[in-house]
Amino acid sequence: MKWFIIAENQRGLLVKDGRLVRVLEPGRHFYWLWNSSRMQLDIVAATGACHSPLVDGIEKRHPELAEANFEIVAPAVGEVAIVRIDGRVSLIVRGGDVARVWKVLDEVTVQAIDVEAEPTLAKRLLAEVKQATVFGRPIPAPVEIVSVGQAQSAIVLFDSALHETVGAGEHGYWQVGRKVTSMAFDTRPVPMEVTAQEILTKDRVSVRITLTSFLQVTGVEQAALSTPDYEGHVYKLIQFAVREAVAGRTLDELLNDRVKVDGEIVAHVRKEVGEIGVRVTELGIKDVILPGEMRELINRVVEAEKVAQANLIRRREETAATRSLLNTAKLMADNPVLMRLKELEALERVTEKIGHIDVRTGSNEGLEVLTNRLVKIADRD
């Protein structure tokens, strides 16, 4: 005889000759074990799903035991069953699988969902599934979560076929009988650098041109499905547009009319880009790189132009100064008082550089005679 003690949160599966014969309640039990190979007892936890192979098919072989102890969860194909224990999601069963959940200690409820008719998880159910744990570990769930950032949009594909377009946030989809994938796109204008390419101008000068453009996704579905790579598509269009705009102009026209060249490139790209869900918001020439000898030649031309402009400005200033001096002379000739004031100004400037002046009055020569001798302006004739 052997004694067995079963705890409150346990149950005993009594097996005889390989067949389940009884489910033992908590307490102290004893049995005569005449032959240990014929009689055995398996003590298991009586909460959650029972994974013992002894209960496989119990609903058919022992329907009374199954009814008293287990909730049999067997969703049909195309469905999933959400098992809640005491109101919390504890198990998700796919269609075609069977789970046997103990109900002797806990309140067990089952929610069946048709994943074909309802492929999207509601926000509340998605939060429950994400937080669901068993013994501190997340439960495995056939759910694909699509996370879309701020200022983004995403397309959701079922088996590579478009299902829907979603905005920012988290979205959950049942991945049962299908493969769920997604593609996210930033809907803000983003910069794209077009690297330097060599182009021959109309006057046979080789130049390298770098451009900066800004792209904005306006139609997520078109951008994802109309072309394999919308950025590469627009990049090539910009390169073709630049060649057309530059090849028909001379170097001087290119350098002097950048705004018009930018406008032609933008117009060409917007016309050719078509309906791929992308808009070119801004586009312009960033750098025009010339060969070394051509750059030196243009620098000399610019230097010569600046020197000529400086000489012209200097001559204009000299002419203006001479004209002003002539006008002053005419005024002094017609006005003796003004002449005298100018003489005194000249005397003041001279005396600033002289340390000492000795004026003798004994010989009838005073300050008046001194000023007349120091400053002498010829008569008008």
C-alpha cells in the first residue's frame, strides 16, 4: 500500500493498465500497488491547460471526467479561440488544434473569433494579447503587430496582396492561414542628393552638376505598388532632366540663369514622374563644378572685371573731387570774405606743425603782415 497526498491546486490522474480511470481530488489517498507496471498516479497542476498525454481524447473516452474537470477548446479551421482564466487572456488556440483547460479551480471562458471575417484585432483585444502572460512569460500568439510612427503611413499586405492603409499607431492582425507583412512610408518631405554627373554644355565645356531635391509621399499605395523603388525612379528622372536642361545651354547661360534652369528641371520631373504617389516639392542645382583650367580662366576674367570696375569708380570719385574744387575756387574768386576765411584755415593748418612763432612789432610788422606773407594767393588776372 502506498500513500499519495494531493495539494489544493493539484489533481491526480490515476492510470491502470495504461488507461485513465479516475481524477483524484485534493487530500490523502492510498492504493495497493500489486504491480507498479499496471497502476500509477500522475499528479499535475490543476490550472491552465493540461499538457499530460493521459488526457488526450478524454472527451471521447471519458466524457463524464471531461465534463467535470476540463473545458475542451477546439476551434474550427479559420477561427481562433481566446481562453480567459478569471477574466485574463491565458491561451490562444488556433483552428484545428485542441486544448483541454482545467476548470476545477478557475473560471474559464472561451471566445471564438472568425479570422476571415475579422482579420483585425480591436484595440482593447490587442492590448490584452500584448499583456497576457503565463507564469511570467508572454503567451505565444498568432498575431502580427504593425507599428507606424508619427507622420508615417503604412500599407498592410495579406499574402503579398494589399489589404489596407493605416496611419500612426499600433495595429494587430491575425496571422492564421495567411502571412501578414507591412511597408511604412514617411509622409514628410525628405531630402535626396543627386550626386555629381558630367555633362557637356552647348559650347563643349564639360561640367559636373550636383542637385538637391525634396520628395514627399502623397499616395502610400501608389508609392509601394507602382514602382519597386520610387526614390530610384525619381533619381533617374532628375538625371535625365538635368542633361536636357544643360546640354542646350552654353556655360555662360548656365551660370547666369540658374533660376530658369532649376524651373525647367522641376517642370520636366513633375511631368514625367506620373502617378506614383510621390511629389517633388523642391529641386535646385547645388554645385556647378568646372575643370581646373576652365576655373582658372573664369577666375582671371572675374578678376579683370573687378579691376575695371574699381578703376571706373576711382575715376568717378576723382572727377567729382575736381569738380567740387573748381566750384570752391569760383566762390572764393567772387567773394573776398570767403577767400580770407580760406586763408585763415590754411594758416591754422600750417601753425599746427610749427612749435614756436616770434612776432616782432617794432618794425611796423605785425600779425597782419605775417599772415599776408605766409599765405599768398595770386590775383584773379
